[in-house]
Amino acid sequence: MTLSGIELRYLVNKISDQVQDYYVSNIYGISKDSILFKLHHTEKDDLFMMVSTSGVWLTNVKIQPVEPNKLLKRLRSDLLRLKLKKIEQIGAERIAYFKFEGFGKEYVLVGEFFAEGNLLLCNDEMKILALQHSIDVRHRKLSVGLEYLTPPESAMDIFNLKESNFDDVSKTEISAAKWFGRTLGLPKKYVEGIFQMAQIDPKKIGNLVTSDEKKKLFEKTSSVINDIISENHKPIIIRGEKIEVLPIEIGNLDGEKTSVNSFIEGLDIVFTENIIEKGKSLQTSGSDKKIKDLQTQISEQEKAILIVKERSKNIASIANSLYGMISIGITSIQDARAEKILADLNSKIIFEKGISLIVIGDEKIEINTESSLQSIASILFDESKKQSSAIKSIEEIKEKTTKKLQKIENKNEVERESVSFSEIRKKSWFERYRWFYTSDGFLVVGGRDAASNSAVVRKHLGKNDKIFHGDIFGSPFFIIKDAENVSNQGMNEVAHATVCFSRAWREGMYGVNAFWVLPDQVKKSAPSGEFLPKGSFTIEGQRNFIKSSNLKLSVGIIPLDEGHAITCGPPDTIKKHSILYATIEPHGSEMVETAKKIRIEFLKLDENITKDITIDDFVRVLPAGKSQIIEVKKGDKELENIIHSESDFEN
């Protein structure tokens, strides 16, 4: 399935609205044709955008990589942490520009969604820095170092149609539908549908189309285009000879129809299936060939068994016929009557190089024609037994080949299953901030930078909460939600986290205090004549100080919303709520290196839970600065699961 220009216009408009103020937090190479962008916003849920040579769409699944992508390294080097500033379609063409900005840099990722498709990374002057594949044809050349040029426009601008655009159909001697498709650049499915809606024969010659019919074609075309762009959709997936998704029902639709909530959701389903099937085909191509070869061998072996069985049967039959000859008085195989009986049984006596042979089917057996019929019959029975023993040998070889086939088929199945995808878990609102649960189960949420610090206080501070801040410049705000009955231990845990996530961690400053106040003590505007930096607030009234005795945090994987999430907080509460946890202290390795080490250790303890959590997820929960790992263990939640399992077994 390929996108049309009008479908791309809708997608560009729709996705552009959703990705405003998002930046690139990670990039994954899914296949040589497909790149998955993880987009992050300080206040909104993460988005996952797939850019492929087939098109662009937002996805709810993460596909395991199926093959290397040559652009991945360069894209990560240039685009990570940059904002996706704008997405635009080039005219009515199936080309989109994805413009990224940040840190004084600008890049454009070009997606060409026609023919075989192409992905190209350009600088702000549209000089090509990297591309999926080079092109050198008459009308344009694409290669690293050259300026990117769009192909010559192949059709009129269908987004600014006028009724007069259809006048030229009267000058053509080809069918009206063929002229229509070429001129407007619309896919066959839309051309057929528009002619059907206008009740005009698509085979009608263009110069026979009346003025009235031209007007109908203009109106129906405009209506279809407007419906698609404005999201006046009733999208469906069609599964017939091929699978495709349409934003509206149009044309002759043969196949099983399934309604979907949105065109983007339909694209996600269809294109994801295509990528996974391609991945399975790539992953199993080697074993598929071996399976085919082994199946051919088994087929040949089965044929050989049948041939040898038939040969043995025929030889034994001739031997028995010799005894039948004796019973009617024939004593020599050279007797004319014997020759006739043999001929009736498709057998005969021949001589080759002075040697006498009896021919039975395609088998030649040496005999002495002077010998008695009993002696010749005995030779034939021996040969029949010899053929039967060959059957056993072939069957043994076939059995070995069958076992080998089963082994390869099992491997093939494992390889196919290794190409998989997982649903992207919809995260809770608090997961875009720092967060954890206290030992007594209260939700704690804190800022990770100036923007999220401001958002935590302005958007999520309720009248029943308590708010914490470190007694140090460069401290985040943390709030305990619905904190009327929080324990002293819970209060100490939040104070401890507030200090650890402050500048104290990066500089190794032990003995720093934190304080808490009530929500009405926090003023969100500066006193008259003063200025508050972003993420800062004025605190009035009494501050309640709590000392943090050490700098220790734990990173843990906890069960959350029928899935798993990674968090970081005070060791005791993380241990209590986690399946796996790692305790860290200041100094040691940089954040990315620490994240990698923790993930490796978690994979050793529980690969199934850890494999879907990325390095980037680990980095996001760590405190700013260097850290060293001092302990990695299974948490209390894992022990609870073991106890419950044993209890279920005993019951």
C-alpha cells in the first residue's frame, strides 16, 4: 500500500498539530526503510512517530528491529534532543519535510513516499548529508553533498482545483478516467470512486464528456478531497488480495471490511503488519531455503521407496511365474512358451556382450539361461530381497531427514516469533515528571527541570498536598498528593528525594536539609518589583525542615497499570514496591553509562520485564550527575510473587 497526495496532506496536518513543542528523545531503526522517533514533551504524553518510505504515522506499538538501518547512526547524531519544529507537504506531491531545530542547528528529514520511496537528511540549506539510496536519472540526481531537488511536478495542484481544470478532458481521445488519473495524480481507487459517485462511465472517451458531467466530476472530486483533509472520515481496512486502509469508503472495495477509529490507527495496523511480515521473511529466509531443500529431499526419498518397492514386487512376481512354468511342464527359460509368458509380464531375455540378462522393468539381472528354472527363480528371489533391504536403508535416511526438517522448522518458528512488537503502554500523567510512591503508598511527584518544576506546582499542586523544596539553590519541588495522613517515614522519604535530586547529588554535598510547606504558602508570582526565574516560586510563612543524612537513591522496576514502569527514589520505598532495584550513590560514571550498567544487571535478573525498557528510560529517572552502583537485587514485589506462586501450588 502507498499513500496518495491527499492522504499525506491529512496526515501532515494532523500529526503537525500533535507534535507541537515535542523534541526527539530517541530514534530506533526498525528496518532499512523505517525509522521510529520517540517524541517527548515536558507536560504531555510521549508520542511515537514512524517515518517510512511507505509514509508517516503515529504508532501505538514498538516493533523489534528487523534489519539494520544505514541512516540510524547519523540521525541519532544530528537529531537527538532537537525539537520537531514543523512538518510540511511539498505542494500536492507525496513528499514531506520534517524540520528539526535546537542548539543553533537546523536539519530537514525528507520523506519521499512514491515509487520505492526514499529518506534523506539535509541541512538548513537543503544540502544532502545522508540518504537511504542515491538516484541518478535524467531529471534529477540525489547524492551526499548535492542540493536536494524535488522531482518535476507530475500533476496539477489538487488542493486548489477549479472547474476550468477539467476543460482539457474534452481534448483527449483516451478514456475520461485515464485522463483524470494522470492529470490529477489520483490513485485508481479514488478515480473509480469519483466516477461511480458522479454516475459517469469511466471508459467514456474524454472528448465525449459533457459540460454537465465535467461539473459533476469537479464537485465530487472537491468533495472527496475536502472530506479526507478535514477528517470527515469513516476509515476502513480492506483485506482482499492485498491489505490497505482508506480514510473514506470509495470505489469498488473487494475484500473483508473492518472499521477503525481513525485513519492513522488504520495505517498503524496495516503498515505494522507489513513491516513485521517483511521482518519475518528476512529473519527466516535462510531456514526457509533449508526447509524447502529438505522437503524436496524427503519427497525424492518417498518416490525412491515406492520405486524400489515396485521393483522388488515385480522381480518376485517373475520368480513366482517361473515356478508356475514348471507346473505346466516348462523346464527351460529358453522355451518359446517361457518367452511368451515373460513377454506378457513385460519381461524378456537379452544378451549384452555375451552375457545373458533378464530385463524386469528397468532392472537387468544376470542369469545363466542354461540353468534350471528353480535356480533362476532363486536368483530373482535373492534380488527381490536385496531390493527390499534397500527400502529399509532409504527409510532410515528419510527418518533422519525428517528429524532434521523438524529441527529447522522449530528454529524457523522461533525466528519468526523473534520478530515481534509490543503495545506502547499509555503512561500515567505523573510519569512525565520524577515520581515514586512512599512506603505507605502516597504518590510523590517532582520536577526534573525548570519547565516541569513550574508545571508540577502550577498544574498539580492541590489543597490537600504538601510541597517540598531543598535548602539549596538548584533544588526541584516535590509534592505529596493527598497527604493529610502521610506518615513521618513518608515525609522523611520525600525530603530525602528532594535533596538527592538537587545540585547536592552532582556536587556530593552531604548534610543538606529540605523543608515542606502547605500549598497556600506557595505564591506563584513574584513580589512587586521583583522577578522570578522560570520554575521558581515565593514561599511565605513557616518552613518545616527535615535533614537528609545521606545521598542514596534506588532505581526500580515496579508493576503499574497492567505493565511495568521504571522509577527512582529513596531506597527503602523503592525496594518495597519494586520487582528489581539498583541502589546508587554520587560519583562514578556518567548518566548514560550508569543507565547501561543497571539495565545489563536487570536483564540478568529478569530479561522478560527489562527488555522493553530502553536505555533512555533508565537515563530519564537518574539524578543529574555521575553515579555509582552499590547494590542490585530483586525487590519485595518479586518476593511477594514467589510467595503467592508457592501458596497457589500448595493449595
